[in-house]
Amino acid sequence: MVNFRKYISGFTVLASGFFLSQVPVSAVLYSQSYENQKSALNLPSPVAIAEKVFLSPKELVDVNVNTMMTDPVLKNASWGFVIYDPKTNKIISSYNENMPLVPASTTKLLTTETALHLLGENYRWMTELDYSGTVEENGVLNGNLYLIGSGDPSLGTNKAGAWSYREIITDFIAGLNREGIKKINGDIFIQTGLYKSNISRLPENIVWLEQANYYLPAGSTKDINPMNEKLVVKKNSMTAAADKRYFYVSPYTKQPVYADSYEGDGKLLTKLPDAPTYLANNLRATMLKSGISITGKVLPKMTDAAPESKKIVASYKSPTLADIVHYTNQHSDNGLAEALLKTVGFHKGGDQTPQTGRIVVNDHLRDVAFDVEGLNYMDGSGLSRSNTVTPISQVKYLTSLMNKNYYKTYFDSLPVGGQSGTLKRMFNGQGNGQVFAKTGTLNKVKALAGYIKTNSGRTLVFSLLVNNYAGSVDQVKGRMEKLIQPALDL
């Protein structure tokens, strides 16, 4: 990195001469101090004039990099930055571009692209209601209902245009009415064979304190609506009531869980969502209210040694993968990202677990020549602090996607500076509508990676990863904006 402080100093003398030549002699000879006179005339500083007159946009970016190196907020931080020209395949400006850094939610760039590549933009999850046996003339089904799921991560959540549970159940009951079924002598079996287990292991070294009202599901029961996506935990008697940061161990996974609200007598109770069970129990309850009686219960059926012949009553299709990816990146949805990780693991590796998903994503990245030097991909969402990546590998990866047939879908999924998603409150002035990037935020980690549409019509690729900064998140965001804004004139 070139040190531009001396470079600017040389021009400051020239700029000062320029400045003085534009000021009336009476102003120069006036007895008040120069600073007071400058303030009264509202004139720019000599350095500001020098920058505008003598420095190109690239040089201004480099100057900002040098300034950030000594900035009190960043001087002791670990951070890396690169702006890359995809047409020339050359770096325009950079700093520590080969340093492995925690990428936070920019990890979702890898997860969502892998899903689009392996599954296709139009992939959908299916949830079916089937029945076995025969329907008598009086409308009695002597058989069972089967609720067959495929791991739809949006089921019942209204995310990305997904239907609510009420809408799905209404459609399923309409299907029973079409079949003339008024009574069922049998059970409702839940078949989710896609999942080896409904219990999710937490990513290594996960951070729960980044978003106080959002928690990654860590297990399953039938008692809570999964769209709430929260852990409900009763207060431990050993914890101070005023302390809002609580850590426990999940009885399902033996892994840490976190919640910020409690009630009760000090006992630890954790309720976690199981979407298929929740749907099946609500379907049964609504059937009874609608006059369709059923003699049996809701039962799981993970494996079926002697499967019955079945007929489809109704089926629900999730939003397309393109819709899910758009929602995931716009809202930085951790639950959807982890579900995508498991889905690609199942479809490529045959095992619906985070471990298999990580293998599949890493294999895909190697297949597309991702620079794996410094890469540690530990989860799909970026919640784990064990994730690392280099800025240069991110920009080369994003560059390589520009010739993919799903690039427009991928590009459109990214938040837009000053306009949408997690970038709505950044780049409200310069850069509004010109920065398309995934954000990332953890405690003392701020990340931004994506594309820039310059004023001249060029598309540039950039990555800016900041770890262990001082000060507030807003201070870091301000410095990120200042660093990137001159690139708009490239």
C-alpha cells in the first residue's frame, strides 16, 4: 500500500497557493486569524481542494484506506479490503486482501449460491396429504392419513410468500371434502424421511447474543409454532433477575441455548419447534372442528418397512428456491440458511445433516475453483465465529458467478444500498441504489461483500471484512461507506 500522506502534503502547498489566489487581498491582509476568516467565508480546506483537484477516484480510495489504518476505531482491528474489476481481472485497490477473517453473514453468499447451483432456481419443497385404505359410500375412510414432508424450511412461516399453517390446513381439508371423507378410522402418520433426525446440532462456536430476539432452532417438540423461531426457557434460580443474558444446555442436543425472557419457578423448560408435528396436530384439531372425525392419533413414522398404497388428497408447494434465496439474503435469515445447508447435503450426499451439508458446500467451492486458502466454512448462516474467509477469495468467487445462468436471480437477492433489506440504512446519500451486497454482523465483526454499479456504468466487485474493531457498529458502518463511496466514480 502506497503511503499517500506525503503525496497529499506535496499538493497541499500548491492547493494553498490556489486557495490564496482565489481570495481577495483584503481578506488575506485582514487582522483576524486565517481560521476565523476561512470560517467567515465558508471556504473549503486546502487539503480538501487538493483531493478534489489532484486525486483520481482510485487514489481517493487508497487515501481512505491509509486513513483507516490509523483511525482510532480500526487501528487495532484486523480488517481486509479489496475492490476488483471483473473485466480486467485486476485489483483496483486492496489492503490485507489475503488475510483470513470472520465473515459473519456474508457466509450466506456461499450457502445460497451452492443451493442455486445444485438444486436450480425453480426447486420447490413438497408437503403432501395422502390416505391409505378405502372410502366407504357413507364417507368413512378405513385407513390412515399420511402427512409427507420434504424439509420445507418456509412451511407455515409466510416467509418469501409461503402459506400460513391455516391456509395449508384449509386446502388439505378441502381435499378431504373432495374425496368425500367424513370420518377416519385410523391415524395421522407423519413421514419426514428426508430427515435422519429432527434434532439440529448447533454450529461450532456459535454466537447467540448478536440479535436479542432471534434464535436458531436447536431441537423439536410439538407444542410451539415454528414461525416464532424462539426458545422459551424458564428462569434458572441461580441467575440474577436483572441479567438478560442467560446460557443453558439444550436437553435435546446437549449444546448451549440462549433466551432473554423467562417465567416460572426456576425450572428449566425448553420448547423447540417441529414443523411437521405442529402441522399434523393442527390439521387433526381443525378436522374435528369441521365435522371430520378421526379415531386415531398423530404418530411419527420415520421408516416404513411395509408401506401402504396411498392416494394423494392434496399437496402444497413451497415458494421457489429463487424466492427463498431472495428472502434469505435480504433479511439475513439464519434459519433458512441452515435449512439450505441441510437440503444440499441431502440431495448431493444423501444425508440431511449439517455435517454432510458442509462437505457438499466445500466440494462445490473446490469444483468452481474457489480459493480455499484461508477458508473455514462451518455453518450455512455465518453465526459461527469459526468461519473464516479472505476478501480476495470472496471477490474472485463473486466475479466467477457473473457468467452463470442464475446470476440475475443471485444478484437480485442482494440488499440494495439505501433501498432494501439489511442495507436500507446504509448508503442513503452517495451509493443509493448502486451498492448491491450481503451484510454481516456479529459482536465486533462487521462485513460487506458484493457489487458496485459505478457512475460510468461499470460493475465492480468488492469485499470489506472488519474484525475486533473499537467503538460502535454505526462508527464502523460510517467508515465503510466513506471507503467505498469514491469507487462510485471509477
